[in-house]
Amino acid sequence: MTSSRLPAILIALAVVLLLIYSSVFVVNAREQAIVLRFGQIREVKTEPGLYFKLPFAFMDADRVQYIQQQELRFDLDNIRVQVSGGKFYEVDAFVVYKIADARKFRETVSGDRDAAESRLRTRLDASLRRVYGLRSFDAALSSERASMMTEVRNDLHRDAETLGLNIEDVRIRRTDLTQEVSQQTYDRMKAERLAEAELIRARGNEEGQRRRAVADRQVVEIVADAQKDSEVLRGEGEAERNGIFADASKRDPNFYEFYRSMAAYNKALASGGKTLVLPPNQSDFFKYFDSPAGSAPKSGAPALANPTPPAN
């Protein structure tokens, strides 16, 4: 009789183990669990641990749906946004969110992350277009970018709450100009730099001309001062020379006259190319040629008066 009851005991034990196994579920620290009974939410387990439920989930008695509790992220790439000036950016953004209310998350999107993220993507796209559209071309590249992201996060927060989500952060990964706007911006920057270079060059030429004018004026002033000083010194030298000659003539008039005549001979006869035909005894100019004492000629004729050049 014992051997005949053994299969029944084993079967009963297997049934008990199966009931226990299907009645127990574990929640870890990275997730939360929603217990559904006949499709309705019975309770939500947010703390990690071992929990019990009714068995036979295949009969839709009690079923457990696990919802992630850590921060999640989704990306939105290549969004074409237009700024207030009419130009376009290509923007890549991402959103970090967390499922804060598992019950509401189940009720609104049946606990489907893809459905929730699809709704958030639509709202994020619209919010980015609105925020960028209210600002100028350079706002996203300036310190105003942080306030723009805060504004986008606030826009998403209202829709996320209806899904049982909490928006932790919104970030822009990339902000680039579109190809046509990039070329326009490059051309504009090139034109601005060329204009700036021309302005600098013009200012340099103006400064160079000013400095050259100052230098030329200084040269003229220095030369004029030098000429004035030379004329003064020359005049003083002439005065001193004349004084010396006058003093010499007073001391020895005959020697002074002889010296003057020798200087006149040297000056008149040193340059070649002319022949003077004059009788030396008829000119005061040549009186020292006839007499070392310089006696006057018998009859005078003007010395060197209209000298006749030699016939060729």
C-alpha cells in the first residue's frame, strides 16, 4: 500500500511546489512590480524583496509586470529647427527620465516604454522648435543655452507627469548649422574678416602717411635750422675774415694789395680755355708783372675789360 501511495504523494508535492513557485515573485533594487489581478492593478511593489501573489498567472489570476526604476534615456537626432532670423540648425538632443508613478504609467500606456517615449519625442520636437524659434541665431551657442534647456524640460514635465514619468534632464548633444547656412555663415565671416583687414590696412596707411609727414616736416625743420646755423656761422666767418683782412691792410697796405693782386691773378688765370691779349704796361691789373714794387703803368686801360676769346 505504501508503494501505491508514493506516486500520489509525489504528485501532490509537485503541485504544492508549483503553487509555491507561481505564488512567489522577487523585486530587485533596479525595478518595481505591478501586480495585476484579472487585468486590474491590485498593488505596486517599489521596495526590493520577496513577495507573494495568487498562483496560476496563466488563468489571469495574478500577473506581475516589472517596471524599471532607474533613470532611462532616449535620443532625438537630426531635428531641423528654425531660429528667429530665419536660419536653420540641426539639433541632436536626449532626455533622461524616470518612471516615478508605476500605477499611472500602467494606466496611460500599459507600461510600454516605447509608447511613452514616442509621446515624449513628439513633445520634445515641438518644444525645441518653439524654444529655438523665439531666439536669435547665436543664442544656442551662448550662455543662454542653459536657460533654453530648462525651458524645454519644463515643457516636457507637464506631459511626462500625465504618463507617470519624471524628467530628470534635457541636453543638447549637437547644434550644427545646416549645409547651406554653414556656407552662408562662412561667406559672411570671410567678408567681415576681409573688411576688417581692409580697415586695418587703411588705418595703417593713414598712420604711415601721418608719420611720414611728421618725419618730412622734421627733416625740413632740421635742414632749415642747419642752413640757418650755417649761414650764421658763414656770416660770422666772413665778418671775422674781413676783420682780419682789414687789420692786415692797416698794418701793411702794400703787402695787402700785393696779396690781393696775387689772389686775383690766381682766380683769373687758373681757369683755362681763354686767352687774354692785353699789354701789361697799360693795365693796373698787371702792374706787378712789370715791377715787383707794383708801380703804376704809364697809361691805363681797364683790366680785363671785354676780353676777346681766342679765334678758333
